[in-house]
Amino acid sequence: MTPEQIKEKIKSIIQLPALPAVAMEVVELVDNPKTSASKLGKVISSDQALTAKVLKIANSPFYGFPKKISTIDFAIIVLGFDALKEIVISISLVSSLQKKSDNFFDAKTFWDHSISTGVVARRLARDLGYRISGEVFVGGLLHDMGVSVLHRYFNSEFSRIIEITRETDLNILEAEESVMGVTHGEVGGWLAERWNLPEHLAEAIAFHHVPAKAQINPDLVALVHCADIMSLQITRQQIDWDKGIEFDPAALERLRLNDPDVLNGYMNTYAEVLKTDIEQVTALSGMGA
Ligand SMILES: [Fe+2]
Ligand SMILES: [Fe+2]
């Protein structure tokens, strides 16, 4: 099969999971500068399960608000539209794509890696003076969602890919190419298109392992790419689906992280931050594996 045919197959078989309708509506409302807090509140409140989860996350130490947030309207005011969008997307990601862990995929590891990449990406963007911190969190959070898609809808191919990474010297991209002719980045990019995420986010997901291909927003792609590897190195996670992936020198240069002392300085700082943030986020019931 050609990559085009696989793409068609993936798109049709999967009926790639749509973002739940309410989540979709929230994302659109947040993108619209004319949206009022009360309109957004009404949409979220129409979904009880979503409301409960939003409030739970809004009250987590991750967002650091000392006062208890007990209503959606208050959550919107204190968190802001963008943070709310992050929360709704993360909830939707977890609930729509997760499949049970098996020998080839560990759901808790996946969630920890997604969160840590999102957190690192946001910090990094802020520390380097980029003005795209909300989007980088979502980009970091969603960067490996193609992995979930492959695990869930192409389970035998996915198992084979992971076996190859364990048994040979091939890195994950080479293993994916050899079995499916497409990579988890590309698959994630297609899902992002299907979810109507902004095209620069779809690009960051699609090219997180090949940042040189970025055209729409190379800074965002470089941030997600570097955050992915920083989080892997900081957490010392051995993750099969990111096996053998290394920093792209051009992406490091773009972010002015090509001096090893500078890079290590950031990594040391984030190691502590990450430890605390991940413990707090995964401690939320129902958000772990
Ligand atoms: Fe990846
Ligand atoms: Fe990753």
C-alpha cells in the first residue's frame, strides 16, 4: 500500500474518533474573540461529566489557584479561555483515544509522557520569550496521539513495530516506515485535521520528529520537538514509541539551545518542576491509566 492508500484506510477504518461534540464547540468558542464567558459556561455546563472533570482539574495544584473553584463560570474567569481549552482538549484526548494497556503499550506511561511534554513545552516557550504558550501546551500534550491511534486501530501492526524497536537497532520512525509506510507523527497530524485543530497544531504533531519540514510555524514545531526529547531525558523514560529519537540540531539552533550548557541548565530546572507537576496531575482520579 502507498502512504496515500494507508491514509485513506486509516481515515475510513478509524472513522478517526471525533472530539466529543461539546469539546468541539468549546474549542470553536474559545477561538472566537466575540465569545462571552457566559456563553462558554452554558456550553460546558450542558455536559455534566465534562463539568465535573473541568472543575476537578481547575482545582488541582497544577493550575495553582488557592481558592476553591466550584462553578464553571468562576473557572472561566480565573483560568481564562485558553487554559480552559487546554483542559477540555486534554479530557477529550484521554477519554476518546485510550485503550487498555498491553505488552506493547502502557497507558499510564503514555499519559505521563504527554503531560510532561506539554508542561515542558509551555515552560520552554515562556522562558525563551515565545508568545505561543497556550498552544505549545496543547501541541506537547497531543504530539504522540498518532501512537494511540495506531495502538487502537492497527493493533497487530503496532505490536510488530514495537517488537522491531525492541529486537533491532531501528529507531521508531524506521520501524514504522518498514511496517506501515507512515509514522505516528503523520497519523497524529491526520487526526488533528479531522478534529479541525488549527493547522499549525496539526503541523506540530505531524512533524514533531522531523521539525525541519515545518512551514507554517517552525518555532512551534521546534518547541514541541525539543520538549518531547527534554521530557524523555528528564524523566528517563524508556518509551518504545519514541525509541532512538534525538535532538534535531537545527531545531536546537532555532531555539538557541545549541550550547550544551544552556540546554542542560534548562533541563535541570525543569526536572524539579516536572516531578511536582506530573505527580499532581496524575494524582487526579480518573486521569491516570
Ligand atoms: Fe513521537
Ligand atoms: Fe513523544
